[in-house]
Amino acid sequence: MPVIVCSSVADAHETLRDGTSAVVVVPIHNAYEDVVQCLEALVRNSPAETDLLLIDDASTDPRIAMLPERVGVVRPRIVLFRHAENRGFVRTVNDGFVAAGRRDVIVINSDVIVGPEWFSRLRDAAYSDSRIATATPLTNNGTIVSVPQRNIPGELPARFTPDGVATAVSAGSSKLRPRLPTCVGHCMYIKRMALDLVGAFDEGFSPGYGEEVDFSQRCTLSGLAHVCADDVFVYHRGGGSFGQSPEVRELRRRHEDFIARRYPFYHPWVGCAANGRGAVLGTAIAEARCALLGMTVVVDGSALGQSLMGTQRGVLETIRALARHPRIGKVIAVVPTPHPDYVRDALRGYPKLVMVAPEEARGSLGADVVYRPWQIFSLEELERLRRWGEHLVVAQLDLILFNNPGYYSSWYGWARYRDLTRLALAVADGVAFLSGHAEAESREAGLIAPGKPTKVVYHGTDHASAEPMLPEGLPPEVARRGFVLCLGTDYCHKNRGFALRVFAEMVGRGYDGFLVHAGFRVPEGSSRPMEAEYLLGHPGLASRVVSLGHIPEEARAWLYRHANLVLHPSLYEGFGLVPFEAALAGAPCLSSAQSALAELLPDDAEFIVEWEPGVVAEQAMAIIGDEGRRARLIGALARRASEFTWDRTAGLLADLFDVVCRAVRGPEIEAVMGEVGVVALDRHRPGGARPLMDLLEDAYPPQVHEVMRAIAQRRVLKRPFVAATVFAYRLASAMRSVIVRRGRRQEPATPSSGEAGSSMT
């Protein structure tokens, strides 16, 4: 069908009266190249039954008059009429409203390029609720609906065409349909109901700027609403008709002042929509940004100190794997400076990775997701993480510390850690668990709110092993005669005392080697006293037991490679890396099958089943002495280990991040502290201890403790207790010096991040 040229608004109305869908109105004033691109996209991407109404507002460019010949025969139908003199954008659009008759209208600037399925998706958004007056698509240049950077106009991302961006944004959208304070003028679907109710654009805003805001506020005051079609993207060059002259800027300023006087609520409302954290609009824009650029993820790498242990390995490999993942556009690793050699070597050569020093990360880092790969040990850490990005995901590796008060020097230290755990999991927008066992325990403890995004994210086992090196201090006789290795921290749940009893039974059955203990020595909750007591009762055994303490990776690799057997009787593991590491190094591992190990270890492996030292000793001796049995155990564990890769870990994390990014940001810390019953935290004191509770523990009976906890948890009315609370606080403060001098006050001990790793290995 050729372009239909009309002589007036009435003529255009008569031509368009037989249509039923919305009329697309394109006001034109010069900007010929923009107009041609706009029309080409409309013809290419609009349904065949669409009517396009072009209104030439007295263009001075003679090429505009040649448009009918340039366009030729097309489908959809194109109707064109011209103003004899320039009437301005507002009057031109109002002519379009009249020409469209009883139909809805889509107003599109002539410097806009639409993408595939734009028409149907925009219409669906406009009719997603009966109260909606207008629908506005996302764009690269559209104030509060700008993408990929929120509120920042810009060009398309590299290697993207307008159609490509439109397709990617549509595919990545959850169709959240966020409400807007106004439609935005680059492209507006305006329902006829709204025009009937409040009238057309106010021509007092001629020639343009502010007319759509005024119209939108009249609709709002009449009970209507405005929506963002967050699955639609259109390219907008900006300034195609009006330009950016000083006169235009002055016109814009005057009209902004007019809007502020007429609708004093409008500009604050726009500010909230533009910058409000946790708003649905922000989530929709984040979805579009991730679809175009990939997610920006901040990983807290503050645990990457001078020593490489289990926690550090997990953090390092997580950073590397995320930096390789195709859905992650950028990884910002917050790493202490100067960087240790192992960190610098491991993170070299990743183009998507940026390292930032902690002192440089005081405010927002512009991340979609902030990920803490291990548990949180201070309120200050939680506050810092919350500032770095829009959404926070924390890893809950296990509940070993949460469930066991023996790993703290006082009840208060344990209570503080439990409070931090509750608070962190309540504030976090998502939680990654190291095992299904850890997730189930957390739910049973009431730590996970219904509906909170969670995912079991197993660690990888395919990290590079260090070049083996003989451990410093290992007697030569140990290497010559052979040894059983018991690897891990000396926390009681590692059951090194049980390993001693098994070893004693093995010696009694003729084993000629040694027992080597290797692992970090913890300050609280250690089994060392029990081990020493056992060895005192078995003096002949002491010379056959070697305790190395913490060892470097090279020494760990040597011990795995040369051990006759790795004995791993731990009852409580977050993941259980030791059996897999041993098998991959060629050593058999006789492990328990408790907690997370029960779900991770293969069915065809051998386990500690009967917890009688003699039975386990017989089993260990049989594995050492039977090469076939030894090979079968190593093979079973190695095959299972191959299923756990760090790239798989990154994929699981990316899935969790994607779900989190599609949800509204969670509550702030202050809003949650009272709800979760936190009694042992105080942001005003270094270390997080509340002075009043600290003193009550020493100076007052348990009944007073319960009253104060009830007040802190809001289980009792506040007002009747205010005076008593203030009096108790002042009294306790006055007694502080006396209590300290008497030596009755104990400082809570909290394990450092380096000591409390994924499974206390």
C-alpha cells in the first residue's frame, strides 16, 4: 500500500476510522536521517495491521516532502499530513489524538528506533491493569527508564544493534511492570480512556517539554497509573527535533519550574523512583542491564591473607570461576594489599576481573550482587557488604560454630556469633549453602525465612595442587616407615582423639608406621587436652605420634602423596574436601559418612560404620594391606570428586544471583535487628559487644538476663520498662571499673575469618 497523503486532521481522521488497534503517531520536524531510520524500523517490526500517522510540522528540509516516494509500497498503512506552519510538538501530538478518533495512541519521537515485537509487548503492558493510563518502554536515553546504566543516558553497548538490544532485554525481563510517576516522552502508549478522562496535552507547554508530565499528573490525580513496559526496549538518539541550544535549555528550565509549582509532589516522587533502593523499577532496570552486560558481582576477598588454607582456597577459586562464567560481565574482588604472591599469581589473566583494596571500597561499588563466600563475624562486615551493591548473597558454610558453645571462651561470645548469623541471613537477599545438610539444619533452626532464595552450591575439587614439598619438622623416620594422616583443625568434632585410639589398635595389630596430625590449632574448642591426656596414659604411643600444626599447601600435597592412609573421623562437615583431595592425590581415605559427608561421598566407597576403635583399626589395616581394595576406594572417591568442579560452582552461584537480582532488595540492617531478637550486638562498640549485656553476664542473676533479653527482643512492652532499663544501664556502667578490677569480666572470643573456614579444615 502506498503512503496516503492527507490535507488536514479531519481528512486523516476519516482515513483512519476503519482501524481498531492503536495508531502510531510520529511527529516530524526536519531530522531527516532520524526519520528515515525510525520509519524503516516501524515498517520492519510493526504488525501488518498497524496504522502509522506521520505529522510533518512544517519541516524546512525538502527531503521530508519526498518521504512518500522514498517509502514506496509498504504494509502497515502509512498516513501523512503536513502543517502549513510550525505548530510545535504539543499541538502536533494533539492533532494526532484527534486524528486517531476513538483509538489508543502511541506517540513516538522521530529519533526512536523500535525493535522486534515492540507493538504487542507495549500494548500488553498498557493493558496489564485496568487503571493504567500510559506505558513507557525502556531506552538508552530516557531519564528514569534509561538502560543499561540507571538514570544515565548513553549509547548502545558494543556489538549490539537496536534490534539485538530489544531482543536481549525482552528475553531477560520478568515483566515486573514497575509503576512510574510519569510517562516518558520518547515513546508513550496512551489509552483512549485516559484522554477521555483528563483531555489532551496542555498547549501551555508549547512548543514542548513537560507536556507529558502534566498529562501524567492529571491522570494520577484522577486515579490512573503509569507503567514501565520493562520487556520493551527502543533506541532513542535524543535531541533530534529540539536540539540542545541554550534557548532549548532555558525553555526546559521554565517548564520544569511550572511543573514544580503545579505539582509540588512530582520532583521528590521522581527522585525516589530514580534512586530508591529496593524499588521495582530498579530491579527491572537491573534485569535489563544484566541481559546486556552480564551481572556485576563483588566478591569479598578480605580473607585472602598471607596463608592459604581452606577458606582462602574457596574464596580464590570462587573469584576465578565467576570471572570465567559467561553470564557474569564483571567481577570486582575486594582483596587486601599488598596482594600475597599466591593471590597475584592465581588472579592474573582474567579480563573481567578487577581487584579493589578494602580501603578503596567504602561506598557503593555499583554491583548487582555482593557475594560473601564465607560466614560473617562482625556487624561492621555486614554493614560494609550491604553498601557495596544492590543485592547481598552470603554463604552459610555450616552450623558448626552456631550449634556448639564450646568453641568460644564465654557464653557471650557464642551468643554474639549466633546473633550475627541470624542477622546476616535475615538481611541477605539470598543464601548459598555448602551442602544440603547445612541448608536443612538452617531451616530447622529457623534461620531462613519462607520464600528467601537459597541454593546448595558445592565447592569444586579441581583446583590445582601445589608442588609437593617435605613438611618442615617431619622426622625422616616417618617418611621411611610410613604413616597414617589425620588432617584438619583440632576442633573437637574432628575427633582426633578417636584417631589416636584407632592408631593405638593398629599398632597393637602390628602397624609399624606413625600417626601424623596436621592442621590449624584453634584457640577454643580444641581436642589437644584430651589428646595429651590419652598419650600420658599410653607413653609408648607418644613417640609414634607427630603433630605438625598448620602446614603450607606444598607440605599438604606431600603428606597426601606419601600417606599409607588418610583417616578422617570427623562427625560434622560443611563439605568434606579431605576425602576427595586425598583420592585425587592417590591416597585412600577412610572417612565417616556423617552430616554433609553422607550426601557427598559415593555409595561404593568404604566408610567408618562402627565407632569401635578396634573395628576401625582392622578396616584401616585391610585397606593398607590390600592393593586392590586400596585402588577401589581411591577410584570411587576420585570419580565422585570429578563431579565437583569450580565452573559448576560458578554456574550454581550465577543461577542464585539471577534469582536474587529479579527480586526487590531486602530489608536494611536496622529494620531487621529488632525482628530477629538480637541481644548481643551493639554497633556503637568496637567488636560488637553490648556493654550492658556484657556486664549483666557477670554481675546479675540469670533472671535479670532474661528480662533484658525480652526487652531487646520486643517481647514485652517497652514503656513500663524504659526507666528500669536506663537505671540498670547507668548502674552497670558505674560498676564497670569495679568488675574489671575484680577480674570477673571476660572478653568474648570470636574465631577470625582465617580460622573458621568452610568446614573448619
